[in-house]
Amino acid sequence: MVAKLSLILQLWVNPRSLEIWTGIMRQAIALSRWLLEERAATVQRCVAGEEEHVHLQKAALMRAKLAGFTEPVLPRELYRTYDDQRKELHEPQLRYLLRTGQVHQFEDGRVQLCAATGEGLV
């Protein structure tokens, strides 16, 4: 990649050049490093975005499951509606829904969708 960039930069500076100058090669190396750093940062942002998308999908599924209950339920009752009922898999989505105000938690620990999400509280 560095060689290609240096050739492009050299021909851009002097189209009739027969050799690549040292300064141009250094610029190409620096540009290549910058491009690789930007690529890595972009990949990290894409992965984080995909993880957030999956998390939001899971939270939407939990909201749909909560909407199926006519009365407030304990979290463990909600978790039982999943094929894999492990608390550690579903608790992050419930915490997210509580934190964003989409779900209300009563003093006894039961949860229910909030009125703002289209469902009424008991």
C-alpha cells in the first residue's frame, strides 16, 4: 500500500518523474499509517453499532413479551417466556428498559410497560 501511495503522490507532484523521492515516500508511509488507524477506528464503530442494534432488537422483543402480560410481572416470570431463561441473558435489556423509562418497576419488584410506551399501568 505504501508503494502504491508513494507512486501516486510522486506522479501527482511530477507526472514525468522516473523515481520516487524520499520525502514522497515518507509522506506515503505517514498517509498509510493514518489510513490504517482510521480503518481500525471505523471497524470499531461498526462493531459497536452492530452490538447496539442487536441490544435494541432484544429490548424490543422484551417489550413485546411484556405487552403480552395484562398485569405487572416479576422479572423471573418474564424470563420464563424465553427459550433460554437465564437471568444474565435478559437482565441487561430489562435494565435498559427501566433506565429509559419504557418499563416501570414497582416496590415489590414487579415490572410493567409504562403508559408512554402505549401500555397503561395498573
